Amino acid sequence: MVYLMGQSKNADVYPVNILKAYKEMWEIRVFEEAIQELFDKGKMYGTMHLCIGQEATAVGGAGMLRESDWMLSTHRNHGHAIAKGTDRRAMFAEMLGKKTGTNKGKGGSMHIADLDVGNLGSNGIVGGNFPIAAGAALSAKMNHTEQVVLCYAGDGATNEGSFHEALNLASIWQLPVVYLIENNQYGMSSAIERMINIDRLSERSKSYGIEGVTIDGNDLFEVNQAVGAAVEKARRGGGPTLIEAITYRYKGHSKSDKLVYRSEEECRYWMENHDPILRLEHYIVKENLAEKAELEEIASTVRYETDKMVRSVLTDPEPTPEELWMDVYKEGGQA
């Protein structure tokens, strides 16, 4: 088990709008809490994978991209989508199966996409987004667009063959792609030390001759600096980077996970000592960037806006049975 120490550091190379980032992290956490409540009340079906506790990797990573840059996500994708600019109301609608959703209610929790902001979509197949990211980066390179691709993945996905194939191609073709691995300590119910026999996932970069780095994924600034440097390098033709961000998910792998494989003491340790929002809050107050009351107001406003959003989405129309055959091959097309 990897435990992180230290306090959040200043963003001295790649500046970040700290209060904006703080608000976005709250937007992600409150969004996740809201959909968990909807699920528990029987208003949402299927499954979901919550990213509570991992907000810094989302905001610190996607926040370093231009709107024209591309991002690919995983089954645990809600925070990434919000950080890239996807509308939260449309995401609520999607997960509730509404026509107003990002995918017209046909994709659900694991398949949110929003091409307007460069969100190429999430993937329900573990490791399925690695080669797609390489392909998108190859397109950007061949078309000389100066776009960079950010591909999120979990620690367990690095054991998939697609990970190694994609890194090899990204390396030999020097593609403008950044692979950001969120190491949240567990692949479903298996602790990482039982699944991977190396100290750092970033060491796997050595097999492909690319840069690899391990960072504190619960420190917004550290994520910001690492991703910022990797994106800048990729944009100027320096090739891919593999970043391992050490973090922790507070909830189970999915809604069916009873968390019997880890202790309450372990969870409490991370929540009390390494919560990404609290760490940023402590930094803001310490540096006199805002008063505690201002930060409480930000969180309160986000909760109010989210509650209002959810109540309005519940009355949105659902797709008709006839629409099952729409959008299969192209927008508005028939199967």
C-alpha cells in the first residue's frame, strides 16, 4: 500500500486558477454524491463507478488541456468529463436515460462523450481507450493540428495487452499523447501489490523508451505541474509520457461493491490525511487566497445548483422506442 505524505505545493510553473479549480472539485464530488443518492432511491438503474476522493487527478489533468485537445476516459469517468467541460445537467440526464443527455440517454454512466469540448468518450472495456488515444494522437500528428491527447486509466488497466501495444506505438511514432494512470490502490477488489510486482507503475515506461513519472495524485498542484509539462512536451513534438498518480477511491469499485477487502481504518486514514479538496482548502486559507467562509459559500452554492439541476432533469422526456434505431451509424441516421 502506498501512502502519501506532505502538503500541497504552489503551482509555480503552470499557473492554475485555484478558486476555479476548488469549485470544480466540489462540482465533481457533489455530482457523484447526487447520483449515488439517485441510485439508492431507485431513480437510476444499471451501475456506476464513483470517483469521490480522486477529484485532483480530474481537475489537475484535464484542466491543463486546451478545448481543442482530446481526452479519453474510463468507466470511472464522471469527474474527467466535468473537468473537460461537459455540462453536468446533460450528464445527469444521460445517466437517467433522458433524451437531453450527452448521448441522448443511450449511453449511460460508462459511455459519456462530448465532442464539442474534446471529450472523445469513456470506455466500459478496461484498457480499451489506450489504442483509441494512440489513434487520435496519430491523427493529430498527421494533420499537424498541435492537438494533444490525454488518456486516463486505472492501475488495473496497465495489465491489459492494449496498454503495452499502445505505449509501444506511441513511442515509435512519437505521438502527442499523455497516459495518466490513476493508481487508486485497487483493481476492483484486488490490492495493487497482489497484481503488480514493481514499486511504481511509471517504471513500465522504460520498456518503451518514454518518460515516466509517479506523482501525488491527491495534490492538485503536483498533478497540474506533471500533466502541464507532459502536455507541453507532447505539443512541441517530444512524444508521449506515462504519469502514475497515486490516489484513493472512497467508494467501492461499483455500486455492487461491499468493500469487504479493505478496512475502515484505511479509508479513514486517506479521508482525514489526504483528501484532495481539504488539502487544497488548507492551502488556500494558509496563503490568504480566500477566507474559510468564502470557501464554504462555494461548496454551498455548488450543492444548491446541483440539487436544482437534478430536480429539473427528472421531468425531462425519455427517448421513444422508435429512437432505438437512430444514431447507430451517424447523427440522425437509420440502422
